[in-house]
Amino acid sequence: MNNFIFQNPVKIIFGRGQTAQISAEIPKGARLMITCGGGSIRKNGVYDEVTAALKGVDYIEFWGIEPNPSYETLMKAVEVARGERVDFLLAVGGGSVVDGTKFISVAIPFEGDPWDMIKRKIKPTAAVPLGCVLTLPATGSEMNGGAVITRRKTKEKLALHSPLIFPRFSVLDPQHTYSLPPKQVANGIADAFIHVTEQYLTFPAQAAIQDRFAESILCALIEEGPKTLANPTDYDSRANLVWSATMALNGLIGCGVPQDWATHMIGHEMTAFFGLDHGQTLVIVLPGLLWVQRDSKRQKLIQYAKRVWNIDGGDEDALIKQAIDKTRTFFESLGLSTHLSELGVTEDIFETAITRFQSRNMLPMGDSKDLDADKIREILRLAR
């Protein structure tokens, strides 16, 4: 196991009716801005819960943060927040709203073009504090210091990381997820699953605790995910799904172990160019990536086959193939397409994506730093 420092400052407020606690978490006298998506929280009652809990608090609202939140929209929110002298932010929505609000939090005090914090990796030095009321289990953004932002003009989807953007608190009420469409639930299950594999399906680091935690999250998603699709108001399954998605990317299972993230990097390009759902792109990329990287990931893939999918017997190559096949079948059982052709997507951007990776000095990528342009071409070929 490698040396590591683990610190997670997010206060999790979990369970039924916990939205009522938020007023106690916001500083007295704060000038608050609530950030929201397209309006689903008005229909499912979450907005009413939030505003009831904020009785007596001075706040304004900003609506319209999209899935794959855009820089262009977020900068409008930044202008409003600056003009209104906002000093606390409350994201109410899914991972995109939370990610977008994280960007807003560091963009408000930033002098210069805030995109430079993402494109040029200039470290933020100040941030407006934020909290969140989560409505979609998927990204883990409610308990980490990362965000992914899209710039429509240049068709770029890039990540921002800073300890300044950890939420001060996050409310996780599983009932807030009951009204989600099945596709969003499926995307969320896939996103959480692949967050785990990016940190687990690498190479051995003699990190027994991290491995067992990762395997337990994967098993929980395999068991509980389909239950939530079959019975949307099963509280226990929803609670396990929500907590699995949070635990998948709060830093714990990534302590002291190699990490990959190539599936996400390739998937981001598909989202940026084609507008595909984030979770959808990941399930298209992962099976091919595991196959192309089966030699460097060999030991962990065999472990994955035995411990997560309970595959016994056969030689090592057969174990690996079965594990990858079972992974694809699981995604398809959620109703997700695992090939680009099923979505009518062409190969037009394959070479463009590779060129962009090269221009950003991102190649070779992956946990073993051996995923070069030729291997990415092969992964994309398998994803067709």
C-alpha cells in the first residue's frame, strides 16, 4: 500500500426528513443562493421541503444548471452571485447541480477567467462555502472535492479538483430519489459502479481493506440497483444505493492504491461531442478497456471475477473473459446500451479525441501509464 493522507470534511446528514436540518448548517446572517436544475425538484416536493427549512433565511435562487453543467450557464450564476454578494451556496439537485455549484463557489472570488482553473490547472485560492441536498445518487460529488464542467463552445468536458470545493454538509434523503426516471437511476448505478472499478481494477497494491471495501460496494450495487428499478419506493434498497454511490467516490477506497480514470476520460469526450449521458458513455467504454488492458490488469480482474461475480473454474483467461462479459450483461440488464452503434453514434470523433488527449499531454494514460493512442483506438473500435 502506498503512503496516503485521507481527510474528508463533509458532514453527511442521511435519512428520511433530514432536509429539515439544513437551516442549522447555514451560518446566521448568510446571503444564500440556492442553485437548481431544470425544475424537477418543484414536481417531487424537494423544493418545498428546502424552502420550508429555510424559513427566515435570506436567499435568492438560480435555476437552469444542465446535466453536464456548462461553463456558459455557470458563469451567468457567477455574475448573479457577485452582484448579490452571495456568501453561501446550496446546491439542490443531482451531481451536475452539485458539480456546477462547486465551480461557481471558486469562480465567484477568482480574478481572471475562471476556465483557467480547469483548462490551465490554476489552483483556486478562495471559495464561497457550499452545502447540498442531493436528489440523484451517482457522482459522489456530495462528498468529494471534484467537479466536471463542460464548455459548449469548445466541446470540452474537463475536471476541477480542489479541497476548497468539498461541501460543508450534504443531505442524503433516499426518498428524494423515488421519482427519478428509470434511465437516470440506471445511469447512476453505472456511474457509481465504474467509479469503483477505476480505483479497484488496476494492479495489486496489497491494500486488503480498500479491496474489500470496493468489492462490497460493487456487490451492493449489483444486488440493490435492480431492486430500485423494480420497486422505486423500496426505501431500504434506495438507501443502500444512495450510500453506495457516495462511498464509491469519497476518497476512502482510493487511499494508497493506483487509480485509472481512463474510462472516464474517454467517456467525457463522447459526452462533449455527442451529448450522451455520462453514465451511458462509461458502460460503452469499460468492457473494451478491460479487454484491451487485460494483461496489465490481470491479477485484479481474476480477483474481481472470483470475489464479485463468484466465478470458479476454468483457466485465468476464461475467468477474465467471463468477468468482463458479466459486467456488460449487468449494464444491459439495467437497460443501458453498451455499444455506440445502438445509439446511432458515428466514429467521426475518434481521431479528434485522440488528438485532444495528445495536445493536453494526457497520453499515455491509465493506472499503468501504458494506454497509448493505438490502444485507445482499439477500445473505441470495440465500443462501436
